[in-house]
Amino acid sequence: MPRGLFFAKTLLLISGLLFNVSVLASESTVSKASAAETASNSDAFETTSSTNVVGDLNSDANNVVPVETVHGLSLYDSPELPADFPYFPHVNPQAPKGGTITHTAVGSSFDSTNPFIIRGTPVTGISQIYDTLMASNPNEPFSLYGLLAEGVRLDPDRQWIEFDLRPEARFQDGEPVTAYDVVFSLNLLREEGNPFYASYYAGVEEAIALNEHQVRFTFNDTDSRELPLIVAQLPILPRHYWEPRDFTSPTLVAHPGSGPYRISEVDPGRRIVYQRDENYWGKDLPVNVGRYNIDRIIYDYYRDRDIAWEAFKAGLTDFRTDARAATWAIGYNFPAYEEGLVKRLTVPDVNPSLMQAFVFNLRKEKFQDPRVREALSLTFDFPWLNTNIFYGTYQRTESFFQNSEMEATGLPSEEELALLEPFREELIASHGSDRLFTEPLPIEQPTDLRERLRKALDLLREAGYRVEDGVLVNQDTGRPLSLEVLLYDSGLERVVQPMLRNMARLGVQTSLRIVDINQYLNRQRNYDYDIVISHFPQSNNPGNEQRDFWTSAAAEAPQSRNRMALAHPAVDALVEEIISADGREELDTVTRALDRVLRWGFYVIPHYHSGETRIAIWDKFGYPEPFPAYAMDLDAWWVDTDREAALQRRQRGR
């Protein structure tokens, strides 16, 4: 139940390892003032900046043009909903409160309720305890409306943004939410949080509390259209709670937020329970009416996928995202489903399809040659997997922006070439040819496995390898080409093993290592792997998070999403062009150019996607239909407590 599209994107990125990798694959500058300085200078902020406040209006840097206070922000135009909208159009404002929803968390564990740091494995669903300055409408792709902030002023030149906080806003321990908490949150995340935040908020020069209820962010990056919206989705942490504590250490304490749910039960590694806060300060706000209806949200952890499936069938969990094709195709023949007590829903994906892939660690010399990477990519036999394991339900993923206008196809356009030409020499050197400029996408490869392996062997020979006694060795060093795929979920083995068998036919020495989640995390953080499974989720508006995916700065940053260690000047430049794109057409052009560079580099072996989300539920839920355009919005669901009670009686009678 994400607290908005942009905030959901942020949490998805920082906890990317645990964003259903197992579920999907088996078938999410330093601030000038430190946090301590912010706390000690609170009174100074209020005194020195009071002259900048003029009622509901403020002025630009030269005090010439008044900047109007508005209720919402939009990326390219104006928000669709007026200032006096009563609730989001897709919700049921009379939705009943009560009941419980129990989710399944598979293939992982947790040891921390702090999702913002590099250490520990964060618990699922923690975003529900936090409020942000503004909230997104699931029916609009790029608009935000006031949550903690009741008003916002954005400088026409995008040099700054100001928020007016609601005086009634409270943390769950009763303390007020102030501008000083906002400043503290930004500084804390950038200085002590996951390194992702320093990159994500790099365009923010500083945050200043103008007074107790007004805060200003100044920008050193005025080209990024998304930056004001990113700042508006900053999770606000309580300064009074975190300032005396070590933020960098994992904790299992039920710390306070200001959101609609509070942590009510922590059973380490097994279960987390969130309780709806009946005293939630913001329950009557337009962005919240008809939402956050379910009293208790539970995440039960299962290390084994099959046991989790049996738990769902037995009614121990009641909501399931089903990413296993075989289960969806032939598994729903148990009594509860046949009696109509379990329902299945399919929700078409309207956002770019997730790129999930085997990722080569370019820190290893053996993966430096693009011919080696291309050859190994050819050993992944998707048609066989789709026919024999996936019941023909998947499509091969090709693009990092699949299912969108941002996907590169055909030959590069003149506009794309204009972006790529300044880096022609570097691109030809890194990619081993000029195909990026001269050949169309998608990349033409043989469909027959024998032909694919024959081509792969030719590429490996070109790269300086030969076969000796059935082993592929480097002609210069005599060392065999060997690699290990690192996993933490045994459910992925049936996807990996066919590829490893095909590699072995080429003479590659392969192994599969399945370790527990903590060892996996440690090895990943230390970049101690040859190949891992990773994913690169994209929104309809890629922006600052792309720095963490692809750039040179992120290549060696701890726990960045650049797990292949890609460092290329063309990629760095294209990422900055994406962030500063001044319109939809320009953004699409730049992402296509980036997509082209990434695909011709063979940095990953792409997996597959279904084009829809498959959901199974016990029939006790109500939900608004049709679903909103850009997110299903589980926050707008509710529980029919009569049906819930009937199901409970059935379970007790068995």
C-alpha cells in the first residue's frame, strides 16, 4: 500500500533487492546545515526569515514577481483536480472502516524497521507510517496535492520551492510536525541515510525553516522539472525522536511517524503488523478521504514459496500477488476457489514493464569484453522456458523502458543521433562496434538454440577464447572462463539451471550458489559476485533515480542500484539530459538514446514480463472500480466485515 507514486518509487529504489525479486524471477552534495545545526539554530531561522513571508504570497529572489500559493503541483501542466476537490474521484468516500488484510512476504526476512539506511534488511510496508509534504493521485501520472503541506509556492525559474505546513499535523506520539522536522529529515537522509539519498536529492542546495510552519528548499539544479515534486514527496521524520538516537543502526523499535498506520507488532523475521491510527491527524483531508480503511495490515514472512502458497490456500493469508505462471495456470483447483471463496483479478500494466535481468559484474575483468557478454546472453533460452515452465504466459523483455513511448525501436532518429554523436568514439570503443549507430532495435538474434550457441561460440573465439578438452580457456592466460550465479531464493533455480547447462555446452565453467538473505546482502554490498538477478523499475517519468541505476558516481557507491558497475561518459550525460528534459517529447528522445546504449552494451541478460499483475484474494474485500489509471491503489480498498466473519467461522469449523 504505497503512500503515493513518487514516494513509492523512492522506497522501491532503496529497497530494490527485496522488491519481489524472487516472486517475479521465479516465473521494487551534502547539505550546508547539518541536522545538529538545524536543531540549534531553529530560533535563528524563524527570526531572520520572517521578513520573507507575505501572507499567502511570496516573492521571487528579487522581490519583484509575487508567487501565488497553490494547492497542487504538476510536472508539465496543471493538476487536474481543483483546490476544493473533496476526495480523489476513484475512491468510495463511504467505504467502511475495519477488518484485516494479511499479505505474504516470500523469500526474505527482516531485521530493521528503518528503511532509510544501508544496514539491515528493512521490513515490508513501512512506508505506511510516514506522511510526505504532498500526495499523488493514482489517476494522474505526474500531479501532487497537499498532505502535510496545505499550500506550496514554486519559483517560476525553479530556484526554490516553499511549503506551508498544516498546523494540525502531528506525529503519532502527539508531537507537532514542524518545518524544523522537514529540514532535519532532508539533512539526516542525505548525511546518514542510504547513499541513494545524496544522489536523489543532489539538486537541493539546502532547506531552511522560515518559521515553524513554513519551509523553503533552494535548488542548485534548476533544469530538473521533477525535482520540486521529488522534494514534495520527502518522507518527514520526527526530529525529537531521531536526533538523540543512532540513525545508522538497524532497529526493531516501533518508532513514530505521522501517517495513517502505526507499527503495532514486530515479530523479527516472521511478521510485521500495522494498525490504523484512529487519531490520525490527516484522516479527513481530501487526499485521504475514502482511503486507509482497513484496521490491520499484516505481512507474514515465508522463506519457502510453496509453503506460502499452501498458507494462502488455507486462508492464513488473504491477499497474494501471483507471479508464478504454473500456479496461475493450473494451481487454482482447491476447494475454496471452487466454492467461490477465492477470487482472481488481473490488472493490466500501464507503466513501463519491469526490466528484471541477470546482471554482469563489470568489476570482473572477464566481463569487460562486450563480445563475452553478448555470447553469454545468447545462452538464455526464453522460448524453452516460456513453453515448458511458464505456460506461454510471458513475453521476453528487451527494453529498459518496455511498454512505453520511451522504448528505443528501429534505427536511431536524427534527434537521438545528435545526443549520441559527441560520444561516438567512446561508444564504439566500449561496445566493440558501431552497431549502435547503424543497426535497428530490437537486436536480431537466432531463435534456434543451436544457432544461438554457434553464434555465441564464434563471439567467444573472437574475444580470445578457445576450447581445450571441453573447457573454454583464454588464449593469452590459459585460464578457463568460469562464473557463479548468486541467489538467495531456491525458487529461481529452475530459471538459472537451463542457462548454465547451455553455457556448459560452450565450455564455460559454471556454478550456482544459493545463500541465506543476510549473506546475499553482504556479498552484494561488497560487490562479491559474478552474476546476480536485479531489476530496474521505471516510472512514466524517469528522473533523478536514473543516477543511481547507471552513472559512474554510483558505480562504486555502497548499495547503489548500479550493480553492473557501469561507468560511461555517454551514459552519464544522457542521464543528466533525462533529468533536465523540458517536455515529454524531449524526455522520450533521451530515454530512447539511453535505452539504445544500454541494450547494445549487453550489460544484462533480460528476463521476461507478463504485461499484467495477477492477484488472488479471499472474497472479503471491496474495492473501487474501475481501478485508477496509474496504480491499483490498495489504500482505497476496504473489508466487508460480515464476509470476513463468515470466512473466519468457516476456518474454525474445518
